[in-house]
Amino acid sequence: MTVAMCLLMAFPSYQDFRADPDKAGKTWKAVLLKGKDLGWNVLEAFGPSTNAARVNFRLTGPVLVKTLKLGVPGLVTVLALAGAFLLGICVWLAGKICGDKAIGLLAGIGVAATWAGATAFCELRGVFDGLALCFLMSALAFQNPVVIAIFVFLAAWTDERALVNFPLLLVSMWVLHGDSAEGQASGRARLKSIAGAVSGFTIHLLSRAAYARWFGIPHRFDGNGIEVLMNQINNIPMGIWSGLEGGWIIICSAAYLAWVQGRRIWLAMFLASISLVLVVSFAVVDISRTTAFLLPAFFAGLAVLRASEEAFTVRRIVFLSTLVSVLWPMYYVGGKSTIWWVYPLPVQLIRIAMGR
């Protein structure tokens, strides 16, 4: 139901999709070429400030090409499966946090109504944000430290935005994987989960440095920074909103509760980690691609709400949050002058019928 709702509200523009790598775009071409030789420096063929150049350190797509012999259609299929799995995790995790399957479904639909939930289906430009989000949310949902380490490691090799998200992931784990009512045992489980995440993060950084040194591939950050942030300042309000849409109701409610309950240190870290993601979002082009990585904050907020409020109250707040997200048209915020409406299914059918 959640996947169906997502596709109803934001349907991929398959009519604009090209399976031929030469026509699909530079980023797809870079992914396929990198898949033939994982040690190849993409900068030899593509400019350093392009998404194609970023494929140098976004190896999950090329590895899928090399191991499974996938072309562009196969990779799009993998992304769609990751999108379905991501929404499934969201439904299951929200239901588990609140002990209420209705809240799980409502929360899942709320996520499906944002770019974070739709990106795996609608992003057809050769980037794998949806898969990275799927890995991150898997790391948040599971409690086995080895499994968490693997998912964090995979997420970081899928897209470097997972590295920016890492502090938020840890802060979210603190409230999701701990319950004061369970005492010391819960505290140990929480620390094991965080240790698993830190291990995955550390192993990624070491492997990334080794990979870069072995193949002589430089780290480049062209096209990002304070100049880009200042140039895109006009899109800051819309960019912030597009990250969670109605989900900001959950974040604000949780922040208020944390404040009145005296959880000031956790609240400071929570807000600081959210701010980090937002600042980086505006320091790069394609703002919504980064604000989508705020998704763990939604579930951290849900855990804070459920810890002190009755299930019925939480259900009403989540319903309001989801209603706002569903009623608000889904927008994708790009750079300084770019805001795209992500077309719902009825509009896509009209476009296809008109040959657009």
C-alpha cells in the first residue's frame, strides 16, 4: 500500500528514460564505464564538478555492473527494489517504535510522500541516493553491530552523503536502541549498535583512503562550498521544507518534549546533526538530494514522542504529519533557480497521452 501511494503521488518519468548509455546521460555512462574497470579514474573523461566524476567514490553502482553484468535498465530495477524495501523498513520500524501497526502505516505513507521515499523510483539520472538511504535505514532498524557496520559501510560507498548523515545516524540510534525501562541491558545494546556504526564508518574511511592511494584517484570537491551556499540562499526555505515536509511536525514536537524533559545534551546534538546536513545541502547543487538524508531524524523524533506520550496521541500527531506531506505537492529542489514538481501518476498519464 505504501509503495502504491508513493507511485500515485510521484510517478517516474519513464517516457524520458533512455536505456542506451550514450543517450541516458553522462552519469549513467560513467557508472557503466567504471563497472568495467573499478580502478579507472573517471576524471580522465568527465569534469571534476559533475555527478559523473563523483562516481569515482560511489562504487556500489559500478560493482553491481561488474558482478551482475547489469545495464541501465537493470540498475533502475535494483533502485526500484531498494525503494520498496526502504518503505517497508519505514513501516516496520515506525510500528516497532510505537507498538502500533497503524502508526507504522501512517509513518510509511508520510515518508512515501516526500522525496526521500520517492527518490529510488523517480531518480533516473544515474545516482543511487535511494539505495544509500535504504542501507542507512537498515543500519538504523537492525541492532546487530556487525549488520549495522556492513550497512553503514555500504551506504558510504554508495553516496558520500551518508558520511554527512553519520552524526545524525548516531544521535538517532541513541534513542531508538535504548529504553530506560530496560535498564543496563538496554544500555549495552545501545552501545553495541553505536560501536557497529562507528566501525562501519571507520572501515569505510580506511578502505576509501587505501583505494584512492592504490589507484591514484584524487579526492575532488569542485562545485561545492560556501560560494555555492551563498548563491543558493534563495532556495533555503524550500530546501529545508522539502527534506521532511510534514515530518517537521514530528521533529518540532520531539524537540519540545526533549527540552521540557531536560534532555538538553541529546537535543543539542540532535539539532546540531540536523543543521550539519542542512548546511551541506545548501553548499552543494541538488539540494533535495542531501536533505533527503534527514530521514533518520523522523524516526528519532518518533521514538522521543512515544517514550512519553500515549499511543493515541502519537497516532494523531503522525496522522497530521502524514496528511500535510500527502496534501503538499512533492517538489524537488535543485540549485539556485531550480524547483521541480515531481509529477503524480494522473499527470504523468496525461503527459504520456499528449506525447510529452
